[in-house]
Amino acid sequence: MSYKPKWQMKPLDEWSICGMNHYHIDGEKRLFVSMVKDGRCITEEGKDDKYLWNRLWNKAVEISNEE
């Protein structure tokens, strides 16, 4: 089974990463991600876990539903 990064899965694969930074707070790995598509931007920051990507996914779906 091959690993596919979260940003390469639908619908995030339609967005471009314009900023992504890893950093640590109190030994915990954190992540900042900002993505753009058609002049719109979605951003999340927090623990580097599946929930961060789920929040970005939900934002991307919400914007797609507006179109």
C-alpha cells in the first residue's frame, strides 16, 4: 500500500499550497498550512494530525459547495 499525502487527496488536490511550516511548542510538533484556489485561501494551524487536514478538507468542500 502506498502512502498519499493528505494534500494530494480530493478535494485538496485542487488547491495549491502557498505556505506550510512545521514548528514545535513544548515538544509537540505543530503545523501551519495555507492553500489557495481561484483567488480563495484556506488556512489551518495546530497539531500535526488528521484533524488539521480534516478542517482544511471541510473548508475546501464548503467553498466548492458555494460555487
